[in-house]
Amino acid sequence: MLVLITYDVNTETAAGRKRLRKVAKQCVNYGQRVQNSVFECILDAAQCFQVKHILEQIIDPKQDSLRFYYLGNNYKTKVEHIGAKPTYEAEGVLMV
Amino acid sequence: MLVLITYDVNTETAAGRKRLRKVAKQCVNYGQRVQNSVFECILDAAQCFQVKHILEQIIDPKQDSLRFYYLGNNYKTKVEHIGAKPTYEAEGVLMV
């Protein structure tokens, strides 16, 4: 299924900037970056549980937030992109 | 239906920062801000067409991007939030 992960990390402090880098680094392991703080990931239930658990350990829940959107398996018609940057298909094929 | 709008605007220039403010201001008219560059909007087809058209006029398609995710009407189980900030139900009721 397609899982969209979006995050807000408070980068006012060095510790915050470090959290942001860590969150992004983990998300890269699970999916495609489509915008600065937006990743599209094709995950099964176990992988989804795993990435949520990893990200929860990184963020400061008082300052940062994560959102997960579950778009199911028939997601291709549910996503639209306008403007800059190539969009990447979540399964790895570059769409131009 | 729930439409998720995410955007990346290049804010390296004053013109870019102005575009960012304009995009955010328009999104506020159509939905709830759930993260810095993420809005959840309950829209019918006409409103969706309208907001897309408005945002397309604001952004610089060479530098900025918009993404739209269509989550349908049964979206409540498709969204999960972890961490800071209250989440707002897209129809306006604060979830605590």
C-alpha cells in the first residue's frame, strides 16, 4: 500500500536540526521523497509498523509531528503533481 | 472528499517568500493546516478545481511544486498523527 509520510520538525535548535536529518534519512530508506518533508512509501503492514516505530523514537513529540496517510493499493489516480521537480513513482520508476 | 494539499515553494528570494505566503493564505481559505506545508481540505469537485487553479496561478512551476492527494469520503481511518500540535478534523472540529 502507499503510505504518505509528512513531518514537521522544529529546527530552531541544533538538536532539532539533527532530528530533522535523522527523520529524513530514515524516510529515504522506506520511500521516495516527493517534496521537502513529504515521502511516498510502498509498505506492507510490517514495514509500516517499523517505520512508524523508528520515527517515533527520533522525534520530540512536544515539538515535532508526523502524519501518515494510508492511500491503499490503488493510489495512482489519487495523486496529482503540479510544478517543479520530477515526480518519482513510489515503486522507483521516474515519471517525467 | 478529503483533499490533502502539500507544497514546496523555493524561498531563497523575496519573490519566493511572497509566493509561499500567498499559497498558504489561499490554502487557509479551503482547509485546515495540519503541518507547515500540509493542508487537509474537505472539497467538492468544483472547489477542488478552483483551489488547484488558484494555486497554479501563484506558484512558479520551474521552482515550486504542489501535490494533491485524493483521500475520498471515508478518510477518517486513513490519517494518523503522532507528536506535537493538536490535530484538526478537516471539517473543523478540534481533535484532542
